[in-house]
Amino acid sequence: MPFIGDGDKQLEETKIIWPKEDVRPLILVNHDESTFSAHDDLKRLWMPIGEKPLRKKGQVRSVHVSDFLAYVTGRLSLDEEKRNQYPELPAKACVIINPGVQHDGWWTAQDLNAQVRDKAIPIFEAQFPGMQALFAFDNATSHNAFAPKMKRTTWGAGHIQEMVFSGSHPNQELRGQPKGLKVVLEARSLWRANLKLQCKRCPHHGTDSCSARRIISNQPDFQAQKGMLEELIVEAGHYFISYPEFHCELNFIENFWGYAKLYTRKNCDYSSVGIQKTMPLALASVSVNEIHRDARKAKICMDVHRKGLTGRAVEYARHSSFDTKLNDRSISRLQSNAETNRIRKLSVFEPTMMANLQQSNGQAERMNRTMTERARFMVNHMQVEKKWCVEAYTAIYNTNRVPCATYPDKTP
């Protein structure tokens, strides 16, 4: 059975609940990538007064890591028993490469697909038999890439819409050439005069018809098409989800990279050979307790987002009310404490800020416009984030459907 820890407390066995015989428990598996440089050392050092550290210039060689963290067991890997049972499977889902033209090349969507197909899914199914995975990825374009030869859209009653001019086109120079976005929109009667390819307000503040790219991206057939990574995971019988933008507090693997980089910085010897040796040790140095603690923090953040808290209240909940069960009373207290902290900070910084702004009316106007635009963007982003958290929290932690793990002392 998987184990769940809470900080430095003693580990206690976690019971996997099977609510119904025909329901498979769901396990959250986060993915992320990070790069470690050979010259990345500690930023703060003890030095004699008046002296500065002589640091190596540039970042030189680096190591790229792509790894998965399971919500209940930490890094996605096979334990000793499963390794003996499945000797043909790799022991870990992690992939480490040396990026660069003269080395292992660059990490692409095809590399990630191969990692998921050949490592992540087989390891998960061997380690968690009879269960389903919810693979969570960040919102990178490579994670939503389409298959190289996919049929991007259909026309009419399921007929494929040609995206290039036919071989019998009257203009011989256009035969076999891409039609372009304008021609595609004209064929759908969606083109209008003076339509821009993309407006400045895209993608966060634009309307559904503000630009050509916005119009075509909102067409049902384009939206229905899934990326090749999602298709791969769904065909294997698991689930796929993408984190919203600016999701650091929701994805607990980000803290995992922080622990690993702290280890490499403390053991930095400024050589490419050194980073190759230190990298596996850094990943192994992160304890399961730390991963579980950060996973619970991410769960709290997701919970407060879906219950309507935003901004400073979420941060306050993450750092100050980590073990508090959220209800109407605790939410009201979190909002009150967060507002008190905000007022305290403004009382210190606002007089100086206003004095500087009074020196230039133009600067004040520009800042006012910037703050208004930023506020509008944040409101839109928080609405998207809240909707995402409601759906994701229900999928991951819904005890009525697939409670992947219940804490012995805490209930989701």
C-alpha cells in the first residue's frame, strides 16, 4: 500500500478505498521539466567585508530532467518487489539528457510522448495495478502539440476539409500550396473586412471574434481535436489534464525541483562531469515526507481557490493555515487576516509610492493604466483558475467516486 507522511511525523499506512467494484481508484501524477546548470551555485555566501565571490562566467553545460511525481508515493518508479516481478520495465520514469546540438539535441514533444508511452504508463500500471492515473502537465505548447499527420478539421458531414489548393486549381502557382487562414475563414463565411491576424488583446482580453486566429480556434472542430499526448494517455485508459497559467502553487513538483537544485548548488564543483554525478543524487535526496507535505499544500491551495479565495488570502492559507479544515468560518478568517496584512504593508510603502508619483502626473497616469489592465487580466485569470480548481479538485479528491488516498488524520 502507498504511504502518506505529514512533515516530520511518523509515516502511517494509507488505505486505498474501493467504493465500488466497477470503479478504479484515481492517482494524481504530476509531470514537469527542469534544467540544472554546471555553474549554478549558492547565491548567498559568507565573505569577508569588502570582498565579493569570484563566480564562474556563463552557465556552460546543463542537464535537462523530465520526471513524474505520484501523489501518494513520490517519484514515479518501481519498488524492489515490482522490479523483480517486471524485469523488462525501466526502474524509473525519469529521463535525463544533455541538451545541445552536439549532444542529445533538444527536448521535444516526441521525446515526451516516448517517455509517457515507454516509461510512465507501464511503470504506473505495474506499480498501481487496477488503478487509473490522472496525468497533470503544465500549459506548455509542446504538451498540446498535434500529431504530425493528423486530420485537423472536417467539413460538412464528416468530410475532410482540404487545407491546400487542389491540383486542378485554375492558378497553377497555387496548386498544392497552403490555403492560408483567410481562405479557410472565407470558405466558412467567417471572414470580414479589416480582420487582423491577432489583436493586442489576445489571448486574455479579446473576444471570440476579435482576430482571425481567435475565430478559427473557437470553431467546434478545432476545439474538439486533442493533442497527441492527450490521445496517447486516454487510449491507455487514463486521464489527462493541463494546469492553468501561473500554476506554481498548484503543482507540487515545483517544490521538488527547489529541493533538488538546493542540493546541486551546495555540491557544485563548476564542472560538467560534476553536474552529471550530482544530478541523480540530487533527485534522490528529496524525501517522500517533503513530497507529501508539498502535495498537501497544493491540495489546500486548490481547495481555497475553488471556494472563492483569491490572491493574498490563498497565500495566507498556504503558509499559515496549512492544517486548517476549510469551512465558512475559517474562510472568513483567512480573508480578514489577509486583508489586515495587506493594509499593514500599504501603510509602510504607500506614502513613499504616492510621493514619487506626485512628481510626475504622466507617470501616475501610465501606472494607473497599467494597474487597471493588470487588474482586468488577474480577474479573468482568477475566474479561469477557480473553474479549473473546482473541476480538478472534484476529479482528484472526490471521496464518493475515486478517493485515491485518504489521510489517516485528515479527510479531503
